[in-house]
Amino acid sequence: MFSYYHGETKELNDATRRSTGGSFIPLSDGVTHYELGGNESGKTVVLVHGFSVPYFIFDPTFDYLAKSGFHVLRYDLFGRGFSDRPETRYNIDLFVKQLTDLLDALRFSLPVNLIGLSMGGPITATFTARHPERVRSLTLIDPAGARSIALTPLVKLMKIPVISDAIVSLMGGGPFAQSIAKDFFDPGLMEHFRSQFKVQMQYKGFLRAILSTIRNGMLESFLDVYRRVGKMDKPVLLFWGRDDQTVPFEHSNDLRAAMPNVNFHVIENCGHIPHYEKPEEVNPILLEFLNQ
């Protein structure tokens, strides 16, 4: 496996991190980039992003909840944003351990309200299943894991070691940056989003982490985990964009069957990231849920 790929020219270290926003904390598997906001005495909400887009994806949600009196935490998963890219297997155990270690290191009052977007769905659901006493409520936004994600030919190729490493070493991350366009229903938001996304791609280890995530089952089914959470006495809120092309809307049927008491909201004329595309619709529903 290659250590880094075409286009990855910068090292993530103390010097480069000084030019970024947010805070940094060393955990057992590496340094994690995070941001805290809002009222320290308010209810805690933790935002967990998805497969490749770092914590800026929660800009509208983070600001809204912070202004609404909550204590809000968002962070970059390992391999993304300005968090470390450890040379390890990027599987569900790594990501759940990162969340556990981060909550412990920041000494949060428990239980917390978790919000998981896309791949953040399996991460937050697995954390809930393993540590139910630490979770007050769970919100899922177009979550992955109800079924295995239908892979594009490019992503299928990424699962093959050596060959895919050689190809990615030459191509770099261009195809990944282009592929995020399908997350949107409104193409007018795309260019600003893509420019933010590309920043993380300069740092060595990003594509290695993405390849490892694909190869270690993070796009497969986690339906058994959702069923376990569905049997718990936990409030669960579910959003889904009607026009989601990344995790198709029909996957919501499987998830609702696994979690029959879920509070379900469809966001019309919207793609994979309804909280980002239509915060004016999502935020009031989320606020009412968290205040219950």
C-alpha cells in the first residue's frame, strides 16, 4: 500500500494545523480535529459526518444548535479534514473508538444526543448499541448501512489492493471530488462545497484512508445494528432527502422496518445532505425533537 498519492503534498503537523480553525486533541489512535460551541451547561449534541466530507458539512446545523442553547461538538473522523491519518484499518471499531475516546477526553456529561450523517449513521448507531447508557437520543440523516451501498465501477475497483493503489497513485483524488456532485439536488451549492472539500486532499494519507474505509466494510450493511437500536427505549429521528442518489430513498424502508418507532421526515426536492441543502426545513424539526 502506498503511504500517499498524487496531489497529497502537505504533512499534517503542528505547523500546518496552526493555520486552520478549530481545536486539536491527542487520542489513542492519533490527533483529532474538533470544534465546540454553544452553551456549556446546555444539552450536549455530537455531530458525526460521513464517508469523505469533514465537519464543515455540519456548518448550518452546528451554528443553529449552538445559538439555540445546546453544547455542540463536531469533529473530523480519522483520515478526513484535519484529523490524523493513522496507518491502520479504517473500520467500524476505529471510528467508534475515536468517538468514545473523544467524549472521554473532553469529559462530557452523559448521556449525549448523537447525530449521524450517511456513514456517520452506522458509527452513531454502533456506538449506541455498544454504549446505550451514554446516549440520550439518536438522529440519522440519510444514513448508510440499511443496505450495502451500490458501488460505482470506480469504487468497486478501489476494493482491489495493489491495482487500485497504483491507479489512485496516478489519478489522485480528482474522481472523488467530482463524485460528490451527486450529493446535491441543487447544483448551485456545488462549487463552494467542492472547494471546501478539496482542502483536506492536500494532506498525505487522505486517499489511503478512503481506500481502507472502502475495503473494511464501512459501505456494507449494518442492519443488525439498527435492529438492536430499534429494540431500545431510545428516541430516534430520521431524515431522508427524497432525491438522494448516494443512499437511495428506498433504503429508508429497510431502516424503518428495523426501527419501527422512528420519527421519520422526508425532505422533498433534496439530495443526500438535507440538513445542508434545506436547513430551514430540517432545523426546526431537529430542535423540537432535541427539546422533548
